[in-house]
Amino acid sequence: MTSENSWFETAVLRLADPQNQRVWSIIVSLFGDLARRPGDRLSGGALTRIIMPMGIKPEAIRVALHRLRKDGWIDSSREGRTSVHFLTDYGRTQSDRVTPRIYTRVPEVPQVWHILIAEDGGGAQTLNEMLLTDTYIGLGRLVALGSGPVPGDCEDLAGFEVTARSIPDWMQTRLYPEDLGAACTSLHRDCSALRASARPPHLTPLEVATLRTLLIHRWRRVALRHPDLPPVFQPSGWMGAACREEVFALLDTLPLPRLADLNRTA
């Protein structure tokens, strides 16, 4: 076994998400990173060769693709004798919606916040609809925290602009639960360990694609779960900023491969 193969296999083991190896979710992360633009296509062979080193069998990939086609995320066609796969307009829209949260290196943290409080009934329904957006964070069944001034289109809710002076432990835990903190710390540790090791100089485009997919998939599971709030909201020992820095430092060593190279080697 060459040193290149040994490093690659170690990196695959390090970056594999211990909590979520659902194949359809990995494919969503893969397309969101490697083939998100209109017109981007990945051949079936390329897709299989990127994912198989993760310990996932071709049969599982086919089942996951079938599910994603059924859900409207992915579509497929034939180009000669080759099957190609690509994001639908719906899949691209969903991917674009979360892209800033995943790829922003230094998030902009709002300084103005407000709280909305609902009464059971119609107000609760309005609040639930607002919680479906990325703007609000639920603090309880009838309470939500949002950035910016109180909006003018929620007459059935009580709204208060707030300044965070005292954030109790229970609120910090609700915003940044222990399992999320553990996932963040674990990812920081694994990225640091890989960056400290001597990376081989000759990874193939497919190997780079495999490692990027694993890294983005695992980071996505962290980045989309925690809100970007001022430090006063964060529990002691929260590793979010340090984890983000390590993720992007490792990602910088894995430049985005060209689709033509991935499809040619498939």
C-alpha cells in the first residue's frame, strides 16, 4: 500500500460521520458541493467511484438515487451509453438556500434581536410558520428569537426588542445542545489531526471529491444546526468558531475538482 493510499484511507475513516451515513443525505451533500450549478452533470460511474470508498455499496447508491428522484431532488438521463445525474430546479433551490450557512467563513452575527410570543390558537400557527424560515429560533412552543427589529406583519404575536444581558444555562443548552457540542468538538479534532499529518501530494480528482463530500457532509450537519448568535448565548467550551476554522483550513487543501476530470475517470 502506498503512502498516498494509506493517508487517503485514514482520512476517509476520520471524516466519516459517526451519526449519519444515510446515503441519500450524502448524495445531497455531494451534489451541493461538486455539481450545484445549472448544467452540471455527474455520470453514474463517477458518482459510484466517489461514494464507494466510504464503505457504501452500489446497490445502496441506486436505492438512494431512486428516492431522490422520487422526492424531486435529482433527475437522470442518458448520454450515449452513460447515465448522468443532476440536481433538479427544486434540488438546486434547496441547495442554494443553505449554501451561505455552509460555506461562509466568517458569519455576520446580527446585533439587534427580538422575541415573539404567541398565544395558543392563531398566533401559534403564525409563529410556527415563521419558525419554518431560517430567520427564527424556537425557544419553546410559543416563543421564538429572531434577528433584527420586530416585524410589522405579526399583529397576533407579542413582540419585544431585546438585549442579551443574562442568558441562563437552560437557554444555552436549548440553543446549543450537548450532542451538537460533541459533534462540533469531534469534527474539530479530526480536521486538526488530518491537517497535522503529512498530506500526500498526489490525490486523484476522485479521491479529492470523496474527501470533500465527507467533510462537507459532516460540517453541514453541524453548521445547519447551530444558530449564529453572539458569544453570550453560547455555552462554556463551545467550539463552533474553532471548528469552522479547521474545516475551511482542511477544505483549502482539497481544491474543488473539475467535473470533466471526475466524469472522465469514471
